[in-house]
Amino acid sequence: MAKARTVVGLDVHAAKIVAAVLDAETGELQCFRMAAELEKTARFCAGLPSPVRVAYEAGPTGYGLARELARRGVGCVVAAPSKIPRASGDRVKTDRRDAEHLARLLLAGKLHPVRVPGAEEEALRDLVRAREAVKGGSDALPAPDVEAAVAARDPVRRRARVDPAPPPTGSLRSRSSVRRRRRRFSTPAARLTRSPTAATPSSARSSR
């Protein structure tokens, strides 16, 4: 693999992305904030001085961005969160600092990548996680209280396990056009994962 001219760290959220762009030759660092739209973000990265390498942390926003970058010929590392080096005592977290940290670790070769699944495999994973969450929550609590109790105990876990991952193209969350909504349901697993009865514990309970 050719040495990267431009290294990009992305701090990815459902509604926004912060990009730290590091010039590997000069050391110049710039930061950009953009809407969480896969195609626009990938186009931005692909338009930087090449070769370009990108990194972001694996999380509930899924792998659609990595697949879109690969489609455009941009190398991407989806980093395992538990193996990202953290400075001891550094408790100040901002989106910009997280993006810069990823860019510098990528340049130093200190990120551990996870395997990026295909779109259909990712949809199947979402289906399994959603059904596990529905089964576990609905058995433990009366139906009206399931969603509120899960969110109160651990809102991050609820987002990561119950919410469906984003579609492979378009925005990371579903403020999308009719065309994009059609593309979200491109596989049987995606249709099942995103159906109301598959994604909400209260619906599963009430159907028994």
C-alpha cells in the first residue's frame, strides 16, 4: 500500500461528522464539520490530495461509510474502540480532539481495524441484535415500561443494540427522501430489522 499523503480522522455521529485532515508531508492539520451524509463525506475525503487514508471508530452508525469510501478507492480503517490508545488522565473529550487523535494514530499505524461486513451481513447482524434486545426486555418488564426502563438504565446500549444501523448510502439517520427509504429496505433482513414489530419491545409484547 502506498504511503498516505493525507490522513483523515473522522468522529462520526448520527447527525454530524467532524473531520481532522492531516497532511502527512507538512504536518498541517485542519478540522471540518459536516452533516452526517455518507456520499458527501466520502466525496470530501476522495477529493483530498491522494493517496488518502481515513479512520473512524466502530460504533452504532455502522459500516456504510467505510463501504462508500472503499467504492471510491479511499482506504479506510474502522478502528476497534477497545484497542484505541488513550492517554492516562486525559478526560477532556471533544469531537475535534477525538478526530485529531484518530488521524495521528492512523498515521503512526497504531489502530486495530475491525472487519467491515457487507450491507446484507450488517443488516442480518442488526436483526439479531434487535430481536435479542426485544426478547430480553419484554420478558423482564411489563410492556408499557420496557422502552423507558431500558433507555433510563443505559441509553447508549439501547441506541447501539435496538436502533437499526443506517442505510449504506444517504444520511446516517433516516431524514431521507422516498428514494433513499426504498434503498434502506434492499434486503429481507433490513426490512425485518426496521419493521415496527421487530424493533420495539412493546410491540413484541403486545403481539403475544
